[in-house]
Amino acid sequence: MFKAALSLAFLAVPFSLACNGNALEGGNGDGGSSGCVGRQCQINTSCPAGSGPTTLTGTVTIPSGLLPLYNAQVYIPTGDVPPAPTSGASCDRCDAMLASDAAASTTTGYDGKFTLTNVPSGSKIPLIIRVGKWRRVVMLDSVADCTTTQLSAGQTRLPRNQTEGNIPKIALTTGMADALECILRGPKLGLDDSEFTLPSGKGRVNLYAGGQASTGTQGTLKYDNSLGGAPLPTASSWWSGAGNPFMSYDLVLFSCEGQQNSSDKPQSARDNLQAYIDAGGRAFASHWHNVWLTSNVSPKPPLASIATFVPNNTDASLGNISAQIDTSWDKGAALADWLELPSVTLPPPPPRGTLSIAQAKASLVTLDSQKSKTWVTYNGKPQYFSFDAPIGAPEANQCGQMVFTDLHLSGATTDVSKGTEFPKGCMSTALSAQEKALIFMLFDLSNCLQPPVG
């Protein structure tokens, strides 16, 4: 029943037109006798053999430009640029959200590279780069006929702020054991600090204070003065609120608090999360947030049917390990190949299919393999798995996705959340191996859903 994000090989074949073999000037988009519409009429299908077709090439990267992006959609619309994606849980399936009449379209390989052939030539050609609700529209001043144009790195990275394009609306809860908020910032994933605001602000990332003072598990509790100095709303009050507050977000990220703190996550909040991912929301749960996948209600709700875990505070600390990537399916194989790239891992790369993890944990006991997909394992136990929702629904009706991992994003860095003001606790600038892998998987989580291959 599982369906992973974006696999769009069927888009790699460019749209071919019978426009008398030449680019038509002034196509009126009325679908008349020319047999083409809009920018389709600006495609020259009779380029000389020596020059090849009109082509665009480039490499799509994360906002910081540090890492290439796998399975990003790259296309030129036939007509007007579609409206920007709207915020909130929605059923974003690849087979429903892509324009079938795009003038040219493809997706990036595991190395982030794309080649878009038989593209419209002329002036003011819009190129759209999209990964789920991440979207950037680049207006190309001029595309020369029957030539290959290499786009610059500045043109093909995802947006760092809202002036550059669309960024998903993200809720992130903090915790003392994982400075998850730090990975989203400029030196790493690449978002500008101006995008981190209170829910009442205009930024695309809202931080909520997780953990409990009584258990010493709180992370950062406020923004520093450079971002206004406001205290963060309490996570436990937020996720238990009326009207299901998860629903207004595209992506929800839970940082490890160091304990389950299950009293902060009542069944009503877990029901809210269930409804959210059923409606198309995406959720990422770091270590000890396995509590969201448990329930004392009988019969168990679907969210509690995926896995079983050890009791709170009794999991094993594995220390620093070399984990295995599941390469038996398309996304796992792509991750393994991606980690071999010189642009991702400095030579010499690790053996293909391995991932170095610092401060690894082991809280999982059992996992329903029919309802989930494993990405990373250690000694046969998953360290990272994902599943689609509604759980048990036909694949065509599944829209949302959730991830659980025993990996700490900040496990190998000096970033701290506890007792600091954001972003003062974000001190490291280099990405660890596990941070890189998790960025790969976070963008996959953000993407539209499509069945895996293999």
C-alpha cells in the first residue's frame, strides 16, 4: 500500500509538435490548424543535425546551493505561469498536479542535473523548478534557437526567501536533544533568517517550544533580539488546539526532546496529526517522537498500527555507527548514489550504500513492512522509515506521508537548542553526513506522491 514521493520518469520525454517543422511566430494559443498552442508554437522541431534541438541544461540545488536535488520537476508552461501552491494540507499527487500540456518538461537525476530538450525559443521564457510546494520561477530573457544553453547555479537553486519563490509553510517544534531548527538556516539548507517568525508573522517557518521544564527537556524558548526577541508559542498548547492547527502547514517537524513527554501529546493531539497526514500533510518525527505512533485507545487507531517501540527512556544508545541504506528500491538507490557524488561527499566517498551516523539510537521494536518503507537500517533494525496516509487506503487515495527516525540531525555538530535563543545556538556551518542524508529525505518528504520503483 506504500507510495513514496516523486518518480516522474514519464515526464522525461519532451513534448513533440507537428508545427510544420519550424517555430511559429506569434502562436495565438487557440489550438488552430497549426496543431500547437501557446509556447508549443515556439518550438523548432527541424534544427540542423549539427546543432541539435533547442536545449536547456542545469543542476537544481537546495536553497544554499550546497547540495544537488533529486527528482525536482523542471518545466516550461505552455501558457501562463500557474498560481503558486497554496499553504496547508492538500492531496499533492504527482499524477494529478503536473500539467499534461507543458511545452517541455523533465525531472532531475540523483545528481540534480537536468536536460530539457525541444524547448521554446524566443524572449521571456518562464522556467519552473518545483519540489512539492517549493517552487521557483526563472524568467529567461532569451533562449536562442537550436542551441544548448547552460543555466547558472544562481538560476537553478530553490528560493531562500519569499521574494525568490514559494517556500512550504513549516511548523517546527524545538527540543533539548536536537537543534533541528538550525539545519533549515542559511549556512546549511539555506533559508534566510527573516523566514523564521511567530505564527502571526509573515515568515514561512514558525517555531514552537517543545519539551517540559519539569523534565529539563525544553529546547530554545525564544527568538533572539535580531529576530524580535519574542518568546515561542508552546508546542503542547499549539498541537492540541481546536480546529486542528496542523492543517495550515505543509510540513511539520518534531525535534527530539530527550524524552517522550507523553503527557504533552494527548490522544486529541495524536488524532489531529492523524487527520493532518490523512488530508495530505507531511510530518517528520525525530527520536522519542515515536509517541505519536502509539496509543492506549482500543482498538488502536491507524497511526498506532505502523510500529512498536521500547518504553520511554529505555532505548539503546548505539554511539557512532555505519548504517546501511536500503538500495532495493528506487529512492534508496538514488540516496546511495547521491552520497557518492563529489559535490555531496568529499573524496574518498564511503562504500556505496553506507551512511555514517553519530549518536545513533535504537527505539524501534517492530515495523509493519507492508505499510511502510525503510530507508536506513543498522543490524537489520530501521533507523529511518516512512509511510503514506490514509494508512491502508488504496494507493490512488493516499495523499500524506510521515517519517520517523532515530537519527538526531544535530548529533554530529555543535548546534544546541537547550537554553539558547534562536539562532544563537546554531554555531556549526558544515553539514555532517547524516544532516546531508536527512536533507535529501526531507525534500523527498516535501514532494508529491508517486509509487516507488522496485
